[in-house]
Amino acid sequence: MASFEPKNPGYGAAATAMFDAQPAMRTLGISIVRLAPGEVELAMPHSPAYTQQNGFIHAGIITAGLDNACGVAAFTLMPREADILTVEFKTTLLAPARGERFIFKAEVVKPGRTLSFCEARAFAEHEGKTTLIATMSGTLMAMLPRVAAPQAPNTTHP
Amino acid sequence: MASFEPKNPGYGAAATAMFDAQPAMRTLGISIVRLAPGEVELAMPHSPAYTQQNGFIHAGIITAGLDNACGVAAFTLMPREADILTVEFKTTLLAPARGERFIFKAEVVKPGRTLSFCEARAFAEHEGKTTLIATMSGTLMAMLPRVAAPQAPNTTHP
Amino acid sequence: MASFEPKNPGYGAAATAMFDAQPAMRTLGISIVRLAPGEVELAMPHSPAYTQQNGFIHAGIITAGLDNACGVAAFTLMPREADILTVEFKTTLLAPARGERFIFKAEVVKPGRTLSFCEARAFAEHEGKTTLIATMSGTLMAMLPRVAAPQAPNTTHP
Amino acid sequence: MASFEPKNPGYGAAATAMFDAQPAMRTLGISIVRLAPGEVELAMPHSPAYTQQNGFIHAGIITAGLDNACGVAAFTLMPREADILTVEFKTTLLAPARGERFIFKAEVVKPGRTLSFCEARAFAEHEGKTTLIATMSGTLMAMLPRVAAPQAPNTTHP
């Protein structure tokens, strides 16, 4: 795993503040378990309110956790003045989301001035066993105040 | 758009029952607006409880609507005894999920005995204007009772 | 389908020149069939050199056609000084790539100053029948000379 | 990384034979470097014939290598009588495909009777430096003779 140098020395507080500013995370009961430059781990308890027809957590809710893990991980490597948004992600569902608690681990694969690429994995903790239940591959975008972010020259990559 | 022949004449009641059996849909306030063989339209009101840091609906919640639209659309073309699960999807976020109401339209691109492929679009209704805000491309799988579903022969596609 | 206004009145010549500058397209025998603002159609003959173990065209080669169709479609809507690169795409394979000729149709779903989103479909022409064999959902990026492309302000989308 | 038990003791010869039966791999000069249960590494030399407008290898060709790496990795864990096909994949392009040689490493994330999920990474070797240039997340399907592959019961995952 790559080791990243954060541009914002206060990355931890900034990422936590961005996370805490999301009512959706509070509503779903998702919290930050661990935070490091380019890496994050979130946790979510089981809630019957977010299940599908077989009693497993709905794929969209698992995706909310994975996406937020990617967003926070990417955000830790962005400059202080950046806001972040998700461009796209793919979620693959490997096993039913059955458990008492769910863990979302994300890491930045490649940070960039404009675009950052992340991967995340969701795990279910069920009766003392931890199972990989889903993966995500996502693209995130730094939104910067206009003057601070000139575009890359031709033939240079994101 | 393709026109599909449902295998289950009671596809409407079956799809509605499957949808209604999902607590997550009730919790998010998502409902079925329109249902046809291989096509579905869902609607969801805005809820501050599911927003991210800029007041837009969280990408995971938009994904929950898109994924469910795909699932119901695919389910309308499956045999009566099938259950359904999502294999994977990609969500692309084109514009902020800002609005009073959100619409999720899905259609089956190719139904199959085992795998079905769907596409969906999410729209935001905001101050009388409807905007395309996200797209999904997803794979869904029919789960059939063991005896009823022999596998395809070599070199035949899903 | 949306109707788009090209920023570069010479979009046709520019897109054709960009396409012609790609040795890979020449090697695979891919050519432009139709070009309009935000839309393109490419064609490729069957070639045994690019088949997989069952005699169908390899998924990577079908992807090359789909990706290039997306790239040319997005490029028609970019300013004259832009170069283009692909950020990511998802390819879904619906049916075997069996045929004498393959068609790749792409259209821009949402153009943007930095990112453009496209969808494409691949068709096989086989014994007088045309079959949808694959779909793509992709993100492309405009690379602009540094001075010409300030970044978007906070909370505005790509 | 998981350690997998192959169902086919002759998995190495079977995977190599499947790979060798693909004219596309020969045409692109791709070869197997390393093979283990659920893991594979392929290599491809640079070829000007497969470049795009900036002299980098075309994204479709990089995808052909990634997809084939996923396919061979998944195939090593399938039963002897299986054929394999790709259902879908997402390719993310992190850096230009510039180099003298390209490496494609794939591993199975979760094998299944019907569906297998793989991840792959592409690296460019350029002037003595190795750079991660692309990632893939893909779904592959085992095609089995009809009698040998009953379907999973309800609520069991792929």
C-alpha cells in the first residue's frame, strides 16, 4: 500500500468535519473508525430499516458506506480549500450483507490535483466472523476555488 | 426500446410484492410510479436526513433508488419462482441531487435466464424543472430453485 | 436524445484528425461512419487475428471500438484547443461478438468543461442480422492548455 | 491475499491451453509470465501499431490485457469442463500507457460456481521504472455443460 503525504496538515480535522457535515451518515449510523492519509475505515450497525426483501442490508446503503469511505480517503489528500464530489463508482456485491456490523475500508489508489481514484471493501461482521461482501472502484473530484486550480497541460494525465 | 414478453403473467403483482417486502424502500419513501414488462419508474421525495455536506441527496441513496429500479425492471421478466439479487452496478453522477422529488427510471437492456442487464436514469425535479442527475448500468441475477435451472451449454451467452 | 451545440465549428475535421492520428484504429481497421455534435458511429470488419478461444472478437477489441466512439463523440463538443483522454469506462458484454462487421455508436450523455460522460453500444452484423452485443458507460476528460482552463468553484458539478 | 484450492488439478495446463487458443493474444504479443491458483501475470511488449494519438498504448488494448488476466485467473479455479466468458468489467486509466513493456496482474477476489469476481492492475515498464497505469474490476462467468451445473437455491449468493 502506498504511503501518502497530505497537502493539508490538518487533514484529520478537515475530513472529520466534512464527514460530520453529512446528515446521511448520521441517519445511517455510520462513523469513522480510523483515519490516515489516503485511508479510512468506517463502521455501520445493522438496522432493519435498511434491509431488502431477504433481510440483508440494501445494496444502496452498502454503497453509501463505500462511497463515503472513498470520499473521506480522497479528501485527506486534498488541499485545505478543496470541496469533493463523487464522479462515478462501481459496486460489486460478493455476498449478502448479513451481520450485526459493517465495516467500509477505502484507500486512495492514485491521488490527483483534479481526479482521485479509490478502492474500497465492505465487510460484514456476523456471529464473530468477518466476511468480504462488496468492493468499490470509484473516481472523485476535487472542487477548488477558481483561481487556485489551473488545468493540466496537454498529454499530462489527471 | 425493446418490447418484452413477461414469463410470469402475474409479473405486476409479483414485482410489487417484492418491492413492498423491502423495508429500505419504505424507510426512504420510495414508491412505484409505473410498471411494465422490463420497465419501471420509481419516485422518492427529498429528505434532509439523507443529504451530504452540500445539502444534496447522498450518492448512495440515489444509488439505492437506481438499483431498486433495475431490480424491479429485471424481476418483471423473470419466472414466477425466481428471487433476484444484484451482481454489480456502476453509478455515474452527472449533476447534484438537488430537488423536491427524484425519479428513477430503469429498463432491461437484455434479459437472460441467469443474468439480466439493465440501465437506469435518475432525475431531480426542482422548482418545476427536471434534470438528469445520474445513470446506472447494472447486472442482476435470477436465483431459482435448484431443480428448475440447469446451466447453459458451452459457448452460449448469459 | 439531446441536441448539442459544438464549441468548435470545425469539430468534424478536428475529430476526424484526432481519430486518424491513432495508429490503433488503422491497425484494427476501424473507421468513422457518421459524425455529428456529440454523436459518432464507427465500423470495424471481422478479423480472425483478434478473436478469442471461441472465434468471437476479443472483449478488449470491442472495448477499443466502444472507447474510441465515446472519445470521438465527446471530442466533437470540446473547444478547439482541447486534447482528450479516457478516465474510465465500464463495458458490459451482452452477447458473443460474432459477425462480419461491428458497429460502435456513442453519444454524449452530459458534456462538461472538464469531464464528459458518454454511452456507447456495439452491434454485430451477422448473416444479415444486427445484434446488440455490448454497452459502455464512460468518463472522458478534456485536457486544456493551462491558462485556458480555470477550475470550477465549490459545489458546482463537473 | 486469499489462497485458493483449484478444483482442476491440471489447472495450469488448462489455463495455458485456453490462453493459447486465443489468436488475439498472439496478435498483441501477450504472454503468460506467472500462473497460480486464482492469480496470473501477463506481459505485452510495446507496439506502435496499437497506440493512440499521443503515442501511448490504446485503452482498449490495455483492457484486452487486463480482461485476459482476469479471465485466466478465474479459469484456474473452475472445474475442468468449464468454458469461461466475461460478463462485464470496469477499467480505470490512472496514467498514460507509456513504456517498453506492460504487465497485467490479476487475482480472483471471490470465485463462484457461476460467477467469479476478479481485480487486475496494469503496469508500464519505462526506462527502468514501473508505474501503475490502470485497474480493472470484472465479473466472469463459468459456462458448464447443462447437466453438471444446477442453479443455486434462493437467497444464496453467486
